[in-house]
Amino acid sequence: MAAQASLPDLIRKKRDGERLEEEEIQSFVRGVTAGTAQQGQIGAMLMAIRLRGMDAAETLALTRAMAASGRALAWPPAWRGRLVDKHSTGGVGDKVSLALAPALAACGCKVPMISGRGLGHTGGTLDKLEAIPGFRVSQSPEEGTWDAEGTRDAEGTRDAEGTHGADARQRAAVPQMQSILERVGCCIVGQSEELAPADRVLYGLRDVTATVDSLPLITASILSKKAAEQLSALVLDVKFGSAALYPTQESARELARSLVAVGERLGIRTAAVLSRMDEPLGRCVGNSLEVLEALECLEGGGPPDLRELVTTLGGLLLWQCGLAAAAERGRERLCRALDDGSALRTFEAMLGAQGVPPATARRLCAGTPPQRRQVLGQASVCEELPALRGGWVQRVEALPLARVLHDLGAGRARAGDPVNPRVGAELLVAAGQRLQEGEPWLRLHHDGGLGGPGRRALQAALRLAPGPARAAPPRLAEAILPAGPPAPGPPRRGDGQ
């Protein structure tokens, strides 16, 4: 039987461009999970997949096998149809999850959002939330919550990997997570070590075998974890541009189509949005500053591009799970949740449920801007960079800005490195604006260490033109939707949490 073929035979078969059967893929993943496959063999198979590719059926089989390599989450039957999540391929200034999760919960969804930490120039949702005093994505098993530390995943974010993996402890985690969802409607946590464990093994080797960019491996990495979450609907923010995993819209579209097709075959209503990542999202970059900007969005304000992305992604999810008749209706409903205060109240409740003292959560969510900054703390140095010459702002490049902030302590070079949540930057200009020589264009927050090379790199990130620049292309480029109508909505029981 094919499933009894030796691993070298399977490697040879894929190396020669042949198609692997589902049983053969399952056999390979079992060897990865059980530790019977040698690292050299796994690396050889990854390279064969990277060079020869996989068809849709193979990619689906790999995703299913990886999802089945660990435990799946279980939820109350009454939640069926309302369980939703979002995944981003990583960017600069991407604080979407902080506003999206509570806004969706305020609209009646259950959002068990499993997020990641930053590594390299990309930020991580867990790092942003941990800038809030008391917020816990990793709690002791005795307290019953998700026990997590982080490792980078294949797609530019950092998924969390548990450090205490005993079965009894992990069984205690889901009821606590379920309790938060019952009371609040959303939680943002790290990944349990028992959720798709084959993915952690494969990514650890993909990173050192130059196979990270393999389309079927990326698809299986993202969706195996989402399948184990037992979701009803999923939306994907696939970024492209100079500061993204994919440089071109065409390459991002290829990934998005693969994700939507496989997600649908897994029984998850899946949609994707392609968004540009040449400039930072919003005006702020850096963990504490991004929390402040997310709060502005939750109050119905904030940068227009952030609000547009939050409401577009959320609108698609509400439509996909049947809580809105169309994506645009869902977007309108998300806007109302941001504007009427229900999303902000849900965010405050989530903070309290995940360890933030009530007085701190209240001060952060209802306080003035100075009070909020006092809660989060401020860097010892706050300085403004003047424009070295005048001109019309074309754009501010995200990648060099993020790299300088990373070197100042806002990011990590390897898993486990500490981050300084106070380090960040605020853009004081926007594309199309006329800027005079000497006029400040960037406000930088740091605790020292910015030298000449860093200043030069920041100034090079500001792109000026002698005359008015053409209008910048829209942040959202296109949406990739599944074939066929969305599933019927869940029974309406009001929008209670």
C-alpha cells in the first residue's frame, strides 16, 4: 500500500515530480509529529515540495494531516456558525486585530483569536497587547488559561508555542478560553503547543532550508491551525509590497486563491483581501503607540486606512457567517459597533478577562490621551525629525522605518528576545502633503541609541517629489471570495455575548 512506502521512497517520488497520495502525505506528517522522520529527510521533502510544488488535492491533504497532528478545539453547539477569526501575513503598523476582534464580538460573533508575536521587522499582536500592564496571553495552567510562549510562524507573524504541554493542563485551557468567549465574545491568545504540532516542526526546518516561500507549505501552515480552531468563517489579510512577505500583487493573489480554495474544502467559509504594505498602516508604529491608535479606532476615529481595513475584513466575516446579508451590510454594522461604543466596551471587558486590573482597563479605555499614555508608559526620548529639504510627500517607506525601530528595541531578532514597548514612531505627514524644509515629519520615541546611520535611514524613508504627486493607490487592492453563496446564518438570539 502507498501508506506503507518508506520515507525515502516518498521523497524520491516528489523529487521526480510525481503526485503524492493522501495516505502517503499522512504517513509523512505522522513521521514528523512522532519524531521518527530524521531532520535531513524532512528537509529533503520540504525542498522537493518547494521545487516541484503540490496540486490542490495534495495541498488539502497536507493541511488536513497537519491539523490532525494535534488536538482540535471544541465549542458549544450553539456557537456553530458564529466562530470567526482573521489572519494577516504580517506588516508594519498592523494593529487591526486589536480593533477587529472586539468589534466582531460586539456584532454577535465568537472570536477565539489565536495570534502571534513579532519577529524581524513585522509587529506581533501579542506584543502589542502585552504593552498593556497586566494583560496575559500566557498564564499559569493552574489559572486555567492558554499557556503560551511565542515562536515565529511561516507567514511573517509569530504564533505562540506552549511551554508546559501536559494533557491535563491543556484540557484546562479551553474551558477558561470558552468562559471568556461566553462572557466577552472575544479573546486574543497564543497558540497551544498541542494545536497542529506538525506545523512547528516543519516551519522550524523551512526557515533553515530556504523553503519558507513555498505556496503549498504556506497554505498548509496557516490553515492547519485555523482548521484545528474549528472555525465557521475566516478572513485573510494577504499583504504585498516592499515591506510584505510577497512583493507583488500577483504573487499575493496566488496565495490568497490557494488559501480560499483550501479553506472552503476544509469546511471554513474563507475570504481574502489583498492590501498594500509599502507604507505603514495608520500613523503609528511601535507596540504602545499602536495600542493608542487602536483605541482611537475603537472610539470611531483613528486613521481612515485603519478603519477601512478593520471594517472591510469584519464586514466580510459577518457576511460569511450569515450575520449580514452582504459584505457591505456587514461593513456598515462594524462601523456602527465602532461608532456607538460597543466595540470599545467589549475591548475593555476583554482586557479585564485577560488579567488587566479593572481600574487600569477603565483608565485606558475611557481616559484622556495623557492618561492613556501614563498607563502604557513613555520612552525617555521624544524627538521630531525635520525634513532636510522641501517638497511634496510621495510616501513614507515602511521597511526602513521598521528596521530602525527594530534596532532601537521595538522588535526581536530571534524567538525569546525582549522588546521595548515604548519604542515607536508617529508619522506627522501624509502622502500628497506639501512639506517645507525644516518642518517636522516624524516623531520618534526611544530610550537612546539612535545614531547617525539610523537617522540617515529614517530620512531616506521620506520620499519627496518636486511637485504634487499622483494620488496613491488604495490600501485595499482586491478581494478574493469563495465560489457560491455563504452559509445560512446562525439562529438570531439578539447580539448578546
